[in-house]
Amino acid sequence: MQIDWESGHGPFTAPLSAAGSALAASYAANAAGVSPWWGVGVAGAGLVGSHIAGRQSGAGRDSLVLRAAAWVGAGAWCSWALVDGPWTVNCLSALAAGAVGLGAAMAGNRAARRRAEAARMAEDTAAAHDGIMRRYRALAEQWSARFSRVSGIEGVLVVGVEMWPSGGMTLEGRLPEGGYTWRDMQRCQDGLAGDARLPNGCSVEITEGADRGSFLANIETANQVAAGPMMYPDDYSPRSLNDGLQLGRHKDGSEAAPCIRQLTAIFTGRKGSGKSNLMNVAIAGQLRMVDVLVWVIDLNGGSLALPWLRAWHNAGRPGRPPIDWVADTPEKVLAMAEALLRIAKTRKPGYADLQIEANDDKIPVSAAVPGIIANADEVAELYSGKARKHPVLRKAGDVLLQVVELARAVACNVIASALRATQDVLEEPQLVVQSGLKIAMKSDEREIAYLMGWGDKISPEDMPTAGTGAIKVLDDPARALVVYRMTPSEIARIVVATAGFRPELDELSRRAAGEAYERRWENTDHLFNGRAAPAPAPVAVAEAPTERPVREGWTDPTAGWDKPEPTAAAPVPPGEDAIADADATVRRIRGEIDETSKRDPDLDAEVRGIFEASGITYTPPADINDDQDDGDPRRSLVFEIVRKSGPMGIGPEAIRDAIRRLHPEVEVPHAATIGRWLAADPRVHKPSYGRYAVRPANGDDAP
């Protein structure tokens, strides 16, 4: 317990303090034989001093009278106690009664003061409101008449006016009796703008008010877009998926920041409407979220991810990449969609305990279990009639729809964009139906109605220029929107500022994503530096059959290792070419089958037939099980290749290529097995994504 010694006495402590002080003073004075008149004199002096102090502090008349009564009573009691003694029953009873009376009087006086103060504040507020209404009385009367005239509803009143600093106002309207609602007024918002002769680009937006019989009218009197683009805010502080995704501002200046924790989103807009800028703004908001991984689907060369990955590369690659996975070919899109669906299905039972602990029907997202948002640009490449004829794209689109339908609770979601909100572009209506967040950039009325519904009275006049549009969240009314402007320089600043925010995919989801996720950065140099990987070099006829050209899109970091001096080609004995072809076939096929599978009898029979056709006895090689890591001699071979690769490291597929070229007699281990070996080796680290190198402390002997 801590006592506030500076606080004043209240109705309980003041009487106790006064009674105790009077009893102590009278006891001491009685013992000293002081005359009873001293009690009256001291009380009189206290009364005068208390009155002067009260007047200086602004105490009211009631407080001054109460103080005077208290001092008079204290003086009379002290004089009595000096005559008869303070410890008599009568004196003590009178003191107790006086203390109780003083406390009650103080409590009543305090309550009266509070009521008077509340009444005074109410009067001040009413006076201020009356002042505002007097100031805007003409404006309120003008718009009351306009609302009644345009809507045909007599008796509409404007009861509140709030002016905007940016040029505009919000009017609070009250509808008359008769069963009218704010939607009756919403149907007239275009007519209201015309009746008010608002400038081009300005609009009237009607939204619901404090009750069903009221409405708010947001009236834009100055075109915000005409003053220049609204740049993305320079606040890059960390946020969460449970926070809003900052996209822009409404006409009244409030920020449009819907929470996308459970919302699939679709953005539409014709060419030049600002749709790509909107997608970049959405990615910027996701990068500020410390519990979100950003994936990108873009069949147009990965163009949506390019500015973010180029900025990260040019900044020296700080932290993890801003985009965690990019799918820019039909096969990669299918692999990403299937991985995302596997993650969603695995998280449901895998994180059931987390949901129970959080007492929620969805998993709590965090840096340990991040949400995943797949940003799909131009989904006409997946869902148009032409795209649905492509078997890979059709399957990828179907799998992505399954993610939309099943993965809400496990924080796996999709943000898609399309050039047009029409059935020929979005042939799959389920994507539109399941999207809880819909944004239509500058477009025509039919397409806006197809996306938003005919009940929302949003017109093309509400989005006069590029960068403006309409936003609808679930069943809320659609509202006009001005999207933040995103530039390459802003992207570069955001990438650097949020470099430390990027989480890593949790282990459970990583296992579910499988090899496709582990190999996601293969053949992606064009995303970072704009240079395509070199084409494979031609193979000389005289080279050994097991020597293969470097596969397309991959630079072999082991080129030139243990390369023999050029000699004349030795004659190839009959049948040796068949053996080499058979061995190469075995290694290629067995490297692609599952690690835990046994030898395929049909494959062995096929190889045996090749050997017997050449007149050679076939001896099947010993089975090597990749799952049995302990004692596998290939682990040291893999580490030796990593050691020779240098500080920039080498990827699992390049290691497999090196083993094929340099050690054709060894069965090539699976890429996932190589990754598991190296991840468990304390001597090895990852200098960059998908590459392994010897740690600098242990790699002094590396060439």
C-alpha cells in the first residue's frame, strides 16, 4: 500500500483528522491548565485563515460556510473539554457526533460541486456546439433542403457538420419517420453531387449513420488526386497479419486498411488504371508484417517480383529475400499451388493444439508459424477460357481454388489481380464469390457491378483518374478509394527497412512443401540481376559418353575440376556404349524416384535386356539406401565437393551434376538427401539461399 501524502482530505479522512487533532490539543491544554478561552481564540483564528485561503483558491459559498461551521464547532468543543476534561463520556460522544456530521456535510458538498461542474461543462459544450451550428447554420440548411429535394424525402435534417482539412466535409443527416434508411439516400448520391455542382472528380458518398434512421454524407469539394499522387507513408514500423493492410485513403481522409487475416482478395482494373501499383502497395504492407511470407505468381516473367528482388540484390542482399518464392512458369505455378495446399492440409491437424490453446478456430500466426500470401498477378493466365484448355494451368488454377476454399483457418491465402472483372477473364466464379476483399480500379459500370454487386452505387465518376477505385470488404458498402503511390525508390527503401522482419517457413510446413520449396531458387538469376543463365556448352563427339553438357539454366561451379589432359580418343570396345547408356539411364531414373522406395524390378529387367542384347552378362549394382545416412561414403564425397566450391557455395543439383561427371561409378544421391546431409553438418553453412559452403572458420584449406 502506498500513501499519497500530497492528496487532500476527503469526507472520511478529514473528520478523523480534525477529531484526533482536537482531542490531542484539548488533552495537552487541559493537562497544562490552559484557560477555556484559548480554545475559542484558536478556533477563531483558524476560521479567519481558512476563509482567506478559500477565497484565494476560488472556493464556493457553500464550501466557505462549511469550513466556518467546522471551526466554530471545533472551538466550542475544545473550550468545553478544557472545563470538564476531554475524556468524559459526554465530551467524547459530542466529538464523535461532530466528526460524523462533518463527514456527511463534506460528502454532500463534494457531490454538489461535481454536479455543478458537470452542468457547467455541459453548458460549455452546448455553447460550443451552438457556435458551430451558428457558423454552419446556412450550410446545414442548404444541404437539408438539397437532401429532401433530390431524394424526394421531405423533412431530412442535417444535425452535424465536420469540415475536412483537405477540402470537404462530413454531414450527419437524420431521416424523418416513414421507414426510410440510409440506402434510400445512397441511391441519390450522384444526383446530390450534380445538384451541388461539385467539381469534376469530386463526389458525394453516403454511408450508414449512428442508427438505422441516420446517415453520413462525405462530400468532397476539392479533388485530392488533382493535387498530385498520394505517396506511400514513410512509416516502416513492424506490423502483423492481424493488423490492417494499408492500401490508401477514402475520400474523407480515413485510411483504407482492411485486415486480410481471413480474406481472399481480388483486384481488377484496366491497363493504366493503377492495378500493378496497387499490387506493389499490397506487397509493401505484407513486408511490414513480421508474421507473413510473401509468394508471387506471375506468368509474365515474374514481373511483379522483379522490382523487389532487384532492389534487394542491389542493396547487398540484406537478411532474407523480400519475396520468399516466385513462380513464373506453368510448372512452377503448379508446384507452388500444390505445395501451398499440402501446407494447408498439414497445418490443420499439426497445429490443432495451438488453436485450442488460443481458444480460437484459426491458428495464431507468429514469426514461428507465419501466414503465407500468394500474390497472383493477372490470373487470366490461370482462369480465362483459353488458359483452362492448358492442362498444367488448369490443374494449377484448380489447386489454387482449393487453397482459397480450405485454407482460411491456417493462414494460407491468395491475393489475385485481373485486367477485367468479366466472365471471359474470370471464368471461375468461385474466386469472385470467395473473395472477401474486392477492389476495382478505374473501370466501367458493368465490370464494377459484376465484381461489387448492383446494390453498391459506385460509378466510374467516383474513380476519375488512375490510382482511384472502389473497395468493398465483405458485406460493407463499397467506398471510393485513392491508392497510395509506390515508386522504385520507395520499394528500395522498404526492402532495406524491412529486411530484418522476414520470418522463415516453419518446419512442419517446410516438410509439407517438399522438394519444390527447397529447389525454388533454381534458375532464378534473371529475377535478381537481369542476366539469363548461359546456354549449355556443346559436347565434343570424342568425349566420354558419361560426360554431359551442363543442363540449361545452371552454371556448374565445379567446371574444370580434375579435368584430364586432352588425349586422342581411345577406341570404344563393342558393347561399351550400351553399358554407358544403361548406367546413365539407371542413374537418371533412380535419382528421380522416392528415396524410400526399393529397386524397381521392371527397371532392372529393362537394363538387363540392354546388356544381354549387347552380349554382356548383367550384374545388378548393390542397393544404396539414401535414408541410411550413417556410414554412407557419399557424404564425404559431397562435403569434398562443397569444400572445393569456394566461399560462394554450391547447390544440391550442381553437386549431383559434379558426382555424375567426376564419379560415374557412384549412384547419385537425391537432392533432398544432399540437403539433409549438409544441413546436419556443423562444418557447412548457407552463404545464400539454396547454396552450401564450408564455414569460414573451418574452410581455411579451401581453394
